[in-house]
Amino acid sequence: MHRRKFLFGAGALATLATTPELALARDPDAITIARAKGLSILQGLTTETTTQLSVDVPTELQVVYILVDTQTGKVIEPASVKPVVFRDSETRVDKVKFDSLSLGSRYQLLVKEKGRKKGILDERFLSTVDLNKPNARIGMMSCMHNFVGGKDEIWSSARKANLDYLLFIGDNVYGDLWKFNGPSMLWSRYIDSREDIPYYHWKDLKPVIAVWDDHDYGKNNSDGTYKHKASALKMFETFFAQDPVDGVLTRGPGASSYFRAFSQNFVFFDDRYFRGFANPTGGPSFLGIDQINHFTSLVGASSAPTWMLQGAPMFGRPEKGSSYQQHSAEELEYFWSVVKGWNSPLIFGGGDLHFTEVSKVPATYLGYETFEVISSSMHSFTKDHFYGNPNQHLGGSLKHNFVILEQLSVGDPSWKVSCVTEKNIVPFEKILEIG
């Protein structure tokens, strides 16, 4: 356990700021450690010509960022750098954006320390992404507890999978510990998790789009009444570099978003921020009517396949009580009535259960057969059995794993779904034909 967890006083302010002067460096060794080990870096939303990064940096350290085209030697400076600090933390997050990049080029990312000879703090490599690429390989992952063993092995499998994009669909950070939660704990847990999880230290970066579930929302099993949800949302926006880009990523209510890529739609629903309130449909909300209607206005007319992604499962699971069907049956009926009118064929993806499972969803819900893909856990506590699924179980894994999605052809809502565990073992692979 890192020393940082104990550096926040009980009365620490929960405000976020964007000026480094408001932060206090609490660990005298933070800069020394950064010089020795490098930084935690995430590549976020990336298009053919742009990329966004979030970088964890000691608050007192002044750095510069550049990209170098490895073929031409051209140096590219950031379009913007925005430091975000949390009061009393010795680590800030730099939000860095680059534009005017070229598809097909490989870039060397250099993070240099100002005023220090040989002051390269970190070196990575990245590329932009052809968002019109057919047959893209997309990783779907959830439940990443940094205290659990096996991280190196499963992330080694993910690195070797050579994915075009990674989708983090919840519990990407365990921001609460036992009964302790709140803004100071959540910020600290983000920093410590990103220090521990191998993805943030890959030499070759890969882009991520994310949404949260309860633990990275800030509190286990929490709903829309969680008193720190506004500050939790600001932290989510800080640590995941996914500011909107016209035609590619549109932000929705709460932490939700709509990502258009690879001739398909990915809708990331926020299943926490609006959960548990009184609903016009009767019963408690889960996504909330406004969120459902918001994405209907954006996606409903599209003919491209749509993945509905959220932290929780869609169906059943009475033992856990966290699925949409189990928690908000009345609102779910409204959801079915709305999405039946979408031109887009719909597929479901979720996490949370600490096992991976693929199941067939009968035509009684949408008028056509579809599937639910549960991807969990990357590295968290595992289960010894599958449970609570009312639909037809097609396969899955109880080990640490992630899922690879590959669309078979552009415009065809059929998918190859592969479950991958440590040592690149594939315990389950299935062709899912929608309709």
C-alpha cells in the first residue's frame, strides 16, 4: 500500500482546481520516484489527426511535452496542456492535447523536466487511429483492483492482443476501501492504481474510452444520492482524457458518452449518477428517462450497429441485485419500448460480476435475437461459478480475462467475440449473429 493514502486529512477540501499553486507537495520523494520510474500515462480519445493524454506528475515539477515523428523527425508541440490539481495531493494530472497529426505515423512522446539537463522523465510511443478501419480489434475490460495479483499477466495478454481501442466499462479504479470513501480517497486511489496497473506504463500507448460503475463512482453500490458525485464526475473527466470531438465523441448526461467509430456506435450509459430516483414510469430509476431519451435523439436514426455499454449487467442476477432488470423493471419496460424504434441493431455489454459470460437474448425484448457480453474481471476478486442469468448461457470464464470484439464486415451486425486470459489463452470464442 502506498504512503499517499494517508496524506489526506479528514477535513481536506473536495474542490478541484486548475492552477498548480493550489496544490501542496506532500511527499518529498515524489520527484525522485518520478525520475527513477517514469510517469503514469493514459492515451485517451484518439482520431486520425488528434490524441488526448492524461499524465500524473508531481505537483512541483515543471515539464514540457513534445511528439517527434519517428520517420521525419518533425517536432510537434501540444495544442494545449491543462494541469488539474487536488488540494493536499502531491500529484497533479496534466491534460494534454495534440492535433495536426498524421495517420500512419509513429510518434515518440517525450516528457521533459524543465531546467534539468538530460531531463527526460518519460518516453512513450503512440499513433493515431483510422476510425474507418474495417475489422478493428476492440478490447472490452472492467474491474481493475490494483491490490489483486495477476495484473502483469493479464495486461501482458492485452498488450500482445494488439488492440485498436480499449473500452473500460466500469470499476476501472477501486476508489473506495472498506468503509472509507470520499473525494480525497478517490483522488488518492486513482493515483495509486495508475502507478500499479501495467497499462499506464506501456511503452506503446493504446487509446481508451471509459465509463464508470460504483467503485470508480466513489462508493460501493452507490446511487444518485451519493453526496460526492459531482466531484467524482470532475475526477473522472480529469483522469480519462476524452473531451468531445465533433463527429467522434459526444458527451451525455453524467459520465455517459457516444463514441462513433469503425462503422458502429458505442453508447456508454451512466448507470450510477441517476440511479434510485423516483421515475415517471414507476419504481426507481436506473439510467433515468432523460438519459434514455438523450441517446435516442443521437443514435435512434442510425443504421449502424450499436453497443449499449454500462458498468452493470442488463439481465437477471437476483443474487447481486444490480442489473437493470433486477433494479428497475418498470423503467426497463420504457427502455424496451423506446429502443425497439431504433433503426440500429442493439447489442449489450456490461461488467461488475467478476466473471465473463456471453448469453443469447431472446427476440421477446427487441423483436430480434441479440446478445449480452459480460466482461469481468480484468484483475479483481474472482467467482467460482456463473449465476443468475435468465438467458441462454453460451460460454465464459471465471478467470482474470478481457473480451476482444471484432466486427466481421462493415455494416454487418455480426461479431466475433473472444475471451482472453493470462498467457493469451482463449477459453471461449463465438460468432454472434444479430437478428
